[in-house]
Amino acid sequence: MQNEKCVVCGKAGEKHHIIFKCEGGLDFPLNYIYLCAEHHRGKKSPHRNRRINLMYKLEFQTKLKNILAKDYYSMDEIIKTLSLNPSQGRSICKKFKIYKEGYKREDIIKRLMGGKFYYDFMLDEFYDDSWNISNDFIDDLDLNLYGNCEF
Ligand SMILES: [Zn+2]
Ligand SMILES: [Zn+2]
């Protein structure tokens, strides 16, 4: 694992959960990226910067939409397509509504995103400076927000 490289700069990386575990993120390979200490926990990292965090999440959501190209899936297909371990697969499927065609794509993606969808416009929202607060203040806010979260 220590050989994994930071996706930003190529230095030795640590495992980052794109959807944090405290947000309901699952422990499965698609939800990981590797980031060096600076790009993982520094000022311009998903744990300190809301916009960067959102960009990784949007990227992940797009990837899931591409991978899950069909409208409905069986449990076995979900497990296989997403490389989940079978008990994870069973546990998430338990919460889904079952249609005669199978489990619905949107339900699966939403679950993997931690129970919510993310949108591009959320990136713009970040730049709404009508509150007139400094970026440093936002950084501090984020730090508090995610302070209890496992990196
Ligand atoms: Zn890096
Ligand atoms: Zn992390």
C-alpha cells in the first residue's frame, strides 16, 4: 500500500476515502484515492477545503454513473461491477427497494455517495461571497466540520 502514489503530485500517498466513512462512505476500492500528506491534509486538501472535497466527490459520482450504465442491477451484478465484498453488497441491497427488474441504478449510486447526490452548481455556491467571509475562515470552518472524521 505504501507504494501508492499521490494522484496530484506523485509522492508517496495515503489512502483517502472520497466519501468519508463518517458520511456513510463504503470501504471499497472505487471509494479510495491516494494522496500525499500535503494533498490529503494540507490547506489545499479535501479535508481542509470544501471545494476540493466536492471536486473529488463529483468525479467519483461521474465514475459511478459511467460504471453503472444499466437502469437495474441484481445483487450479484452490483457486487461484481463495483468490486464490493459480498457482505457489503448484501447489506446495502437490504435497504433498496426491489423492482421486478432488480435494484435501481439511482438508489445504488445514491447509497455509494453516502445517501445524497452532488451537483456541479455546488461548486459555484462555494464562490458566493455574499457573506463576505475570508477563505481562511472557510478553511477553519471546514476543519471543524470534518474534525471528527477519520482521514
Ligand atoms: Zn501530493
Ligand atoms: Zn482522507
